[in-house]
Amino acid sequence: MEEINQVEYTEDSIKSLDWKEHIRLRPGMYIGKLGDGSAKDDGIYVLVKEIVDNAIDEHMMGHGRQIDVKITDHRVEIRDYGRGIPLGKVVDCVSKINTGGKYDSGAFQKSVGLNGVGTKAVNALSNYFRVQSIRDGQTKIAEFKQGNVILDGKIESSSGKNGTIIIFEPDETVFKNFHFIPDYLDDLIWNYVFLNAGLTINFNGTKFFSKDGLKDLLVRKVDEDSLRYPIIHLKGTDIEMALTHSNQYGEEYYSFVNGQYTTQGGTHLAAFREALVKTIREFYKKDFDATDVRASIVGAIAVRVQEPVFESQTKTKLGSQNIGPDGPTLRTFMNDFVKKELDNYLHQNTAVADALLKRIVQSERERKEIAGIKKLANERAKKANLHNKKLRDCRIHFDDKKKDRSEETMIFITEGDSASGSITKSRDVQTQAVFSLRGKPLNCFNLTKKVVYENEEFNLLQHALNIEDGLDGLRYRKIIIATDADVDGMHIRLLLLTFFLQFFPDLVKNGHLYILDTPLFRVRNKKETIYCYDESEKQVAINKLGAKPEITRFKGLGEISPDEFKTFIGDEMKLQPIILRKETHVNQLLTFYMGKNTPERQDFIVDNLKVEKDLVELIVEP
């Protein structure tokens, strides 16, 4: 019998890490995934949130109606006008775990950060961290590097207004090649002012302010021309909601708890969706299918919960069952509010009630029209043996809650056997899947969802992603379009973008869709190889290597060997997120670029000769 290697287990095996060592060793426990900033829930945005959350808590307690935020490439400055940290506890509050004012529930009844961890995590994960408190004519400054004190200043007099100033620079050894995407920061700041009507946030020289809260949020998020009726906006004690129906497919929700954007929903959002269906059924006295009631809905819900329980430190999903220790369940609280307020609103606004009913009836009719086609399409998908022919699946999936790496799951959508073959051979089989297209997809602009079931490629793709009935079953965190960097590849990219924007806009709006950047050139000599993504990078590489290096122009993904591809879909992968900006009206955008030819578009093509590139630039963050 083979002898098992024994590892000695003694007192010396037991180690204790101090607070900053533990945070730096296991940052995911405190801020979720690290990332490079290409995803809106990457760690660098969590760092910003942790500090702004503290400023918001001060505002909620009635101290300060303004917050100043300045963010450059690698530096963040946040200044509130609250009470300021008690001067004798400035160092402790940012460097001693489980230390803070939020354990006193009387002071912070419905705060987001209750665990005394957030600011310490920012400190430990920053190469430079500075805190200054100004309080009643006095001030104190402390500075840190990776959580270690480098300056513990004395208390001095000050003429500044009360408040706290935090400056930090994320540690590039932790957040490799990170960059802030302005659109993500804008959304973050807007959410804060939507949830705190009357608060002003000055962000990089621009004033962010909201008068009507969640109603303003939906005004910003939804194309006015697509609304089926005016936005319904209702407020009560510890609750606010806004909703409407649009012409788009899918359901779209923005849910918040104590000012925290719960991107993964939770018990409050589940209760909201349930209460909406129940109230609408009772109002119209019809047993509508829940999917028909919620089809094309755009809603926002915000609640205040005492001592909320989240499913992770990053607070993206609420787990609390009750509104507070002595309060009703969230389900009861939500149902009572929606039943009373929405029912009253619909009785008082008959035109809105009529428009809402028409939207539900239309959804019901469309669902029944495709029911037969849908059944046949599902049978075809099974016969196609999807998981062996079209899809090279991964072993861990986004909806598999038992897996720690589920957040890293992704699927590459590519065209042709050679390209899909290269990616398949070089991928991480644990978290990376590959879906192979056959030829160019159909231009589905202005078609109904019936085409998704009638078109084999679209049908198999939606089955691979498991999004037929919404995003709850989505199998991959990132959906990555990987096409050649030529005219044909760009055209395929646009046809896929049209498919997702037309039929699954909520998937795009929730930050799941990306485009893979692959190098155009390889410049190398006997000692070094440099991959270049554009002409300027190629010239820099040539100058660096000198002596006439070998230059290869990649014409397609299939020409990149699997060994090389590992570099481009591994830790150094470059992804461009698809971002829908406020000024991007999806229907108008697709009408211009993907609809029937118009004189305006023909003139545009003649003037620019790069229609595909321009469309991508409009909706992809450079």
C-alpha cells in the first residue's frame, strides 16, 4: 500500500492574521470579486460605495445635505458635511475591525453598513489612504499605506465646516490594470440622489440632484416614447415604489434596501413582484397569468429595514424576512402597502388603469400566439443535442449557488469552427463555455419574439443561456461576443447586439453583455513577444524591439493558436462592456442602423464608411 505523506500539525501550524492581513489575503470576503473595473460590481466600485455609504448615513441622520466626490483614474476623494468622526477615534474607526458608531442602533437605525468593516477594507486595500475629520473648530488627519499607519496627526484648530474627508488610491497589486468606467460611476451617484431626494452630490464638477426620487430614476432609465402610461409613483413610511410598462420585452427592476442597490434582488423584490400580481388581479377581478402582468414592466422599489441581513458582505441580495426585529414580515409589509396604495391610485386614475389593462391583454395575446411554436422549438432544441453540438459547456454555472466561482462564469459566442475550436482548446473548462454560431444571424430588428423560436440559431442560443423565461435562470455571469475584427465579424457582432437589445434588453441593462478584444498584431523577436490591439500599439512595439521584428497581422480568431489564446481569455482578458447610456434610445438607434435603408443612413455610410464601428462606439464604452 502506498504510504501517505503526513503533514505535521502542531501549535506552529496555527496562525493568527491581523485585520489588514486577513482583508488583503481574502479580499473577496469583504468586497466581492476584484476585477479590473469592466463590470459594474467589480471591487473598485465597492470601495467607492463603502465610503459614500458612510456619508449617506450622516445625511440620513440629518447632518449635511451635500457630498463632494472627485474620482480620477486612480484616486478617489469623498467629502461629507456631517458631524465628523470623533477626533479621538479617527484612527480606530478606519483601522480597527468591528469599530464604529453603527452598533448603536439608536444612532443608525436603518443604516447599510452595520458590521464596522467597510472603511477598514478600503484602507487595507489602498496603497494610500487618508482620513480627515473636522469637528467643532478642530481637525485631525491620519494617513495609511495598505492599512499601516504612516501619519497619526495631532488635533489642530480648523476653520472648515464639520465633516469627514476620505482620500484613497486602490492598490494596483490587488486591483491589476484597473480603470473606472465613467458610466458606472454616474449610475452609482444617480442612485444615491434618487434614493435621497433633496441631497446634492457634486461629482467631478457636475451637480447630481433629484426632486422626485424613484420617479426620476425611471424617467432616466426609460425612453419616454416607449411608455404605455405615466409612471406610477407611491411613497409611504419606509417604502417608495415607481412602476410603468413599456414596449420592450422582459422585466426590469431596480431594488434598494437602506440606500443599497441590491442588484441581485432578494426578499423585498420577490415580495414586490408578488404583491403587484396579487393587487392587479384583485383590481381587475381577473386571474391573469403572472407573466402577463409583469411582461414589459419597469419598476423600482426601495425599503428601509432595521438591521438588514444580506447574503454577502457586498450587500447585493437581501435575506431579511422581516422589516425589523419587532415588525411584520417583508411579504406582509409589501403586500399591505401595494394593495392599498396601488389600488387607490388605479381607482383614481382610470386612464392609467385602462392603459395598464391593455398592456396586460396584449402580453397575454402574444404569449398564446407563440405557445405552439414555443413547444415545437423546445423539442427541436432537445433533438439538436445542444450541449454536445452547439455548446461546449463549463462545469460551474452562474445560478449554481453552491460554487464559490460562479461569479466568474462566462460564455463566448463565436462564429465558425476554427474560431470556436481555438477558444475551446484554450479555455478554463471550469468557468468558460463556448457557443458556436453557424453563419450570420438573422437581422431581427422590428420582428416579434416569435422569430426567436422559429429561428434555429436564436432558439438554441436562448436555450444555452437559459433566458427563455427571464434572467432568473441565466447560466453565465458574462456573455461575451467573440468575433473577428473584420467587416464580417463586425456585422455578426451587430446582429447579435440587435438580438439582445430587441428581445432581452434587461440582460444588457444588468451588465451581462461584453465584447472580447483580441489583438490585431503580434510583434516579436527571439527574446520577446508583444501583442498589439491597434496600429499605435504596434508602432510602440516595433520601436521597443527594434532590428526588424517579425510582424503578424491576425486576420481572424481562427488564426490565433490555442496556446496564444490562453493569454487573451485568461487573467489579462480585455472586455468592453455594452453600456446603455441615458441618451441611447434603443429603438431609435436600431431603427437607424438596422432598419430599412434611409437617405440619412446612406449619407452617413458614404461620409463615414464604418457604420458597424460607429454603432458599437455609441453603445460600448471605449
